[in-house]
Amino acid sequence: MSRRIREALTHRLNPLHLYCRLRDMGLSSALARSLTKGYERVVYRPLTGPVAG
């Protein structure tokens, strides 16, 4: 996968990006946070893999 595509996907799939879009759709802060936490745990972390440090 090209670097440019990976960066675009990483941005779009970022939990903070998702949280902001959910808030834009009118969800409460608590509900958006709850959904984002689950999304991060189940979808985002497995897709992005371990963070290199």
C-alpha cells in the first residue's frame, strides 16, 4: 500500500476523527465517546497493529 493511501486511511479511520463526525451528526458527547472507545478497541487497533516505539 502506498504511503499516501495509508496516511489517508489512518486519518479517516482515526478514533478522534470518528468521534468528531459522530458529534457533527448530533450524538451526545457521552454516546459518541462510548461508540468511539468500542470502535478503537475492536476495529482500529487490530487494523493499525502495535505502535512502534
